[in-house]
Amino acid sequence: MKGWNIGYIRVSTVDQNSDRQLDGIPLDKIFEEKVSAKNTERPKLNEMLGQIRQGDAIFVHDISRLARNIEDLHRLVRHILEKGCSINFVKENLYFDGERTDPTQELLLSMLGAVYQFERSIILERQREGIAKAKERGVYKGRPRTINPEPIWDMLGRGISMRKIGESLSVSLSTVQRVKQQMND
């Protein structure tokens, strides 16, 4: 049964451009999102997984667009194949359809998935090192404040519990505690 050609396109940030992904591939439907692949809680990915049907062909630019760790990668590929669909990783020239198994392609999927996972770990390690060095120089101040502390100060002054303040202002308990600490400094 011939299904649809479906594209899954993902970039990590709104600043990134997705134009080069799957360019020139005739697609019937595209699921595109701008979100990190650190986990599989991605709205468009989940929407695609819920809509695919037997015979559909899924196209993904490269393995890292689908998953950044080996467990998620294997689980997603297995889920797609179990639904009777095929999956094509264009950049790596890997194709899986569930009907025939190619041990070489399975090995390449695992190896390349592991490389992408390693790459992400190295990026995060460099980021942590850079932040630590910036903190030592006094130039890293963390994420800029995004909440107005005055309502928290007002409610604390009226004797309202920190937990109730957090609930009523839709902020975490740790945010309320941090504002209270700043108030006491």
C-alpha cells in the first residue's frame, strides 16, 4: 500500500533556518518545529507519530534531527517501523522499512547515533566549562531576571506562605525563595 511522503524537519532555535532540510524531496506533508532534540517531548514529532499510517515514508534530513541520544533514536525508528512505515535519513543515505533488515545499515544507525550523542555531550561540556570560566572572571551573571519581584515582596510582607505565593503567581517555590533571599540581602 502506497502511503504519503512525510517530512520531519527540526531546528533547535528560532534563529536557525530549516530551508536546506529535505529540499527537493517531494513531500505530501511536513511536520516542522523549532525545538531541542534533547528529549522526545516535541509537539510536531508526537503529532507526526500519531498520524502516520502503514505505507507512509518518513524523510528526515539527518539522524540528529530526529534524536540526540541512542535510546530515543532506536525507540523512534522502531515505533515508525512497527506502524508499517519506512524511514529515510537523507544525509546519511540510510533507509529502513521493517520488511528487510540490513545489518550494515543497523550498525551505521547505531554508530552515527552514538556519534551525535557524543557530540551533544561535548557541546554541553564545553558550555559548562565556558560558563565556569565566565563566572570566575565575573562576567557571567546567569539568565536575566524575567519576573517582577515586587508582587512577591508584597505578598511576603503580608505573611502569605511561600508555597501559596508561588501557586497564585504561577512561579516555582524556588523562585519565591530566591526573591525572599534577595529581599533579605
